[in-house]
Amino acid sequence: MFEKILFPTDFSEYAKKTLDCITGFPGARDVILFHVVEATRSPRGGGEIGDTFYRTGENFLKEEKHYLENLSQNLRVTTAVKISSDTAGAIIETAEERGVSLIVVGARGKSRVEGVPLGSVSVAVLRRSRTNVLIMRHKIIEEMKAKTYEMFCPMILFRVLCPVDFSMYSDRSTALAGATPGIGEVILLHVVSQGETEAEIEDAVQKAKGQIDATRDILATKGIKVRTIVRTGNPTTEIMRIADEEDASVIWMSSHGKGWFRELLLGSTAHTVAMNAKRPVIIIRKPE
């Protein structure tokens, strides 16, 4: 599923720790280390000075390439540098040019502004990319030690929380999860968020249980351990709550759906999940 990965880096310590995780990502064969040099002009008005930073970026990428190759002999590592005034745009463009299946971005780069869980570049990539995106959480990366490292890097797919809404997009997303190498356990979650009376809510819950069990049975035929959870309430709140309660190693979500799920991914609630969940988040894009 994720054989070719694009990893944009700003050479920060945080980026380097995220880079460590890529070496153990299940199924990964090719990694493209990518750096964007911000387009700028000389304060003297002497024209572009990006070439100097371009060469510096190339040198840093060579060091990280060597570092990554030493960590894993099974990865093919290449590098790329672009000069651009639109960092997120350059990342997305390169991903499409190289045909990558996953963009891995950190929750932030060099900036350490408190109260901003997800950096502006990561937000822009998340909003604009047509490629699948994995957001690594900064708290996990910074506090990564021993067992935590073992779970969230080589075993990032150890326990996957999949919110589902039973749409064709959601079904495709869970099917891809089931077909991805390295999946340990899948937790299917549906949140009932509509119903004016207790009877309506209970009816919706029972209907959801029947549908989610059917999805479970399909995944189980592939030898995957699957559990199901149906909750009522606010979808965003419940997704993040269950992720923490179940100690999920990653939240795996479709970028499109129906009903509350569409609102979740396209409205402000989507940003709440992507920006504030304490776990890594993979956004599965719909096929073009």
C-alpha cells in the first residue's frame, strides 16, 4: 500500500526523529527525502540567492540519506530539492510528480509556538493534497523512548483505529487497511450523532452494530484481529477519546464520506481531529 513515501524535512531535531520512524514503516521500499528552499531575493536587490541555500539543502539531504541507508538496508533512498515560495505546494507537486503513495509530515517543524499543535505547512498539505497523508504527532516524537518508540515507529500499524460511516469511501478506506502489510489489530468505530428521541438513537445504534459487524467479518476473513465499537455523541470528541482509551497506534480515516463523516473531513471538525489528536493520523484520499 505505502511502498513509496515522500518525507519533507527542514532538518530540525523533530524531523530527524520522524525520519527514524520511516525506516520501519510496513511495506515501505522507496523513500524520497525532500527539502523546500524558500524563494527569496537578496536584500541588495541583486537577484535570487536561493542557489546557495539549494546547495546547502542538497548537502544536508545527502547526510540524511546516508543516515537512513545505515538504519535500513531494505530502503531505496533518493533526494530532491526545490526552490519555492509555496512550501506546501512544492511538497504536493513533488508527491504527484514522483507517484508517491504517502506523504509523511510532522505536526510541526522548527517553530515551537505553544498552542499550535499542527504547523501551517502540515495543515496546507492536509487540506490540498490528493495523496494520502500521515501526520506524526509532536508529543509522541519528542517523548519517544523504549516501548513508546517500538510501538509508534516500527509498529505504527500495531493497533489501528478506523472511524467508519458505511459510505463507499469509508468501505474503501477500511479495505485498504485490511490489505496493508503490518496491520496488527483494527478497531472499527462508528459514532451515532443524530436522533431526536431515545428510541431513534437506540434504533440507529442497533442498525450501526449490524453494519459494523458485517465490516468486521470481511476483515476477519483476511486473518486480521478486529474489534468494533459503537458510540453516541460528537464524532470528533469520540474519535479522539477512543484513540486514547484504546491506546491506538494510529487513526486511519477516509477523506470523504457521508453525513457527519463528510462534515468531519471537510469542515472545522476535521482540523480538530488532525490538529489535536494525540496519535498519528493517516488520511486516505479518495481515488481520482
